[in-house]
Amino acid sequence: MKLIGIRIAMSIFALNTLLRRPSARAALERRPAQDHPERGDVPGWVMITLMSAVLVAALLAIAGPALEGLFNQAMDKVGQ
């Protein structure tokens, strides 16, 4: 599970690095003037989504055994 978290963190770092390159920034800034004012910030939403996925993976890695124990205990009570 740690390996998955490390890979996700590396992916976020790579995405962040790519978005900070001058060529990527220039491409984002070359938008037409008549864009809709509520167009949104796609790279920002991608970053938020990836960070949320990392948080969920980290919480699952930390709390996974405890949650599994709770589930097994509940199943044992239902089975009796």
C-alpha cells in the first residue's frame, strides 16, 4: 500500500512540475479573449482531485486494519 501512495505522490509531483514549465504556462495563458467567464481552472481541479485521492489512499493505508477488524467483528455478531 505504501508503494501506491509513493507512486501517487510522484505523479502529483510530476504533474505539478509539468504545469510549472514556461511552455505549459504559456499555453494556458494563450486562451482566446472571448472565453466564458465561468470556464474554470482545469489544472487546479485535477490537482485537487489527485490530492483527494492521495488523502483517501493514505487514510486507507493507516486505518485499513482497524476498519477490517470492525467489519469482521460486525459480521461475527450478525452471524451468531
